[in-house]
Amino acid sequence: MRNGLNRWERQDLDARYDRLERRIRFERRDDNNRPGRGHRR
């Protein structure tokens, strides 16, 4: 038995990390989520 992930699992994880990274990058750019900075209604 081979250790590690098979190709399908690796591709699935890569896609999940890509989505997560884009979400984090977007939320960091959006200052509305930070308390005390640009929190207008």
C-alpha cells in the first residue's frame, strides 16, 4: 500500500485550498469585516 493521497484526493484538496485562499484574500481586502474600520450602515 502506498502512503499519501491518490491523484483524485490530491486534486480535490488542491481545489478546496484554492477556494479557501480566494475567500481569505477577498475578506482581507474587505475592511468592512474589521471592527472599528469602515463599519458604516
